[in-house]
Amino acid sequence: MDEELGVDRLAAAAHMSRRSFVRAFKASTGTTPAAWVRSRRLDEARRLLETTDLPVDRIAAACGFGNPVTLRQNFAVAFGSTPSSYRRRFDARP
């Protein structure tokens, strides 16, 4: 998840043109490639918050957000919580 996963790279990996890839992706998943990647990155961030003690800046980098501010902004929009608050509430570590 920490790699660049733009539409051009995904389309090339699928051996499709950008336009065909976006159309096929949306028809198959019901969402855009960017929204899907963001959702997967947020899922991974939640998993890391629940199961590790990694600091938020390391989680942001590991999930491809680049910096903790971007992670916090996306996390708040998606889950209505900051990453730190989420961790306090859902920490699954023994």
C-alpha cells in the first residue's frame, strides 16, 4: 500500500488504456480507482492502529498517505475520528 497506485500504473498493470481501465474498474467495483485505493489504505491504517503500536506518522507512510496530516484528514472524513482516538477505542492488542 505504500507504493504509488495511480490510474496510469494500475491500467498498465492490467494491460489496458487508462480510459478502458477506469470504465471497467467502475463497472466492476462501483467506484473509481482512486476511491478504491483510498479505502484499502484506510482499511490497512485501521488494522495497524488496532494491532500495532506504530506511531501515526509511520502508519501514514506504510499505508501510502505520505504524511500524517493526509492520513488524519482522510481518516476523519471516512470514520469521524482521529487515528489516535480510534486506536484508544479499538486497540486489539493483548
